[in-house]
Amino acid sequence: MADPADLAAVRAAIDRLDDDVVALLARREQLVRAAGRLKADGAAVRAPGRVEQVVARVRERATAHGASPEVVERVYRAMVAAFVDLELATAAVPDGVVVGPAAPGSAGEVLTLQRAAYVSEAQLYGDPGIPPLTETLEEVAAAVAAGTVLTATVGPRVVGAVRGELAGGVLSVGRLVVAPDLRGRGVGSALLAAAERTPGARRAVLFTGGRSAGNLRLYERAGYREERRERVSAGLELVHLAKDLPG
């Protein structure tokens, strides 16, 4: 029969190793979150090819260290699955939605989506002449060509868009729109997060109408804080918000 003291000693040694393992998992989580912020869609997060590379590598390391490759593989597949779920949440990109620079030739879709999204804004403020509704196809195409437009797509369909213009480290964010049937599913947050990753951006600024409660909630959840309010007309007050960026 095993000596209880020996079993207790083994368990104590396992507990000490677990402390080390958890510390390493915490470090791995930090890196996973950083990777998630750099990926543009769910497929890039899942990356099955990368998963198989990791599994093959740890099986080799298991053999080198005298461990069971089968056990190590099972542990790693469970761990990777958990981290994929975490990374999907960190990436802030709804599954099936791809966020990236607007494709050449997408200006027409972007303009159509923009006009559909801003009709409600115009009705809210009683101003059919707001710039997003009066912008021409040529102007949108020029913005696409300049690389200042990001889009969210599902297959061939453009379901969201945002503009980001950088000057002196300050990113001016505007024209954030999402297809009505996909609102509330994280597309707007994904577009905003992607715009904020613009190289060289140290601060992001934007504005929205004071009556646009949904927009204000979106920006506040993303870390934006109100800086000032601007009365444009009797029916329109703009709320200016800003956010410091890690870059």
C-alpha cells in the first residue's frame, strides 16, 4: 500500500507545477488577445492549418521530453479550442464577417448602404441635406481609392463601412454604417476596432448626433469619451468624442 505521506508529497509537487502552468497560460492568453486584435475575420482566428502545426510541434516536444504525445495532443486541442473562443471575442468580428480595406469597385455598394443608413438620421433631425446623403458616387470612389474606407462583407455583400482619415497621429472616424438587418450583431464594433488599428494612429476622434442614443452607447462601450457639444441648428446638436489609442 502506498505511503500517504508519499502521495501527499507527489500532490504537493503537482500543485507547484500547476502554479507554473497557470502562469504560463496567463502569458499565453495575453499573446492570444494580441493576436486576436490583429485578425480580420473568424477564419483567420480558427486557422486550422496553424492548429495542426501547433499540434505537430508539441507532439515532437512531448517525445523529446519523454511524455505521451497522445496525452499532450489531447491537452493542446482542448486548450486551443478554449483560446480560439477567447480570440474570437477579442477580435470583435462576428463569425462570417470579413473586415478590411474596401475593394476596388465597391463604391456603389458603399454609397447605397450609406444612404440607406443615414435616411433615419435625416428624418430624426429633419435635415435631408446631411453630407452622407448628398455625397456623390465619384466622391465615394475617390475615398475608396485613397484607402480611407474599410468595409465589412459577408460573402460578396457589403454589410458595413467606415471611414478613417489620419493626420498628425489623429484618426478622424466617420461614416460608420451597418446594414439594417445586421445591426446589433457586432459589425459596427468590428469596423470601429479595425479603423482604430490604422498604423500611426495615436488618438481617434468622431462625432454623432446628440439624439442618436444607440450611436453614443456604441462609442462609449468602445472607450470614447465626450469632449464637447456643438449646436449646428435648432434641431441638431453634435457630440464630439475622442479616445486615446495604444499605438
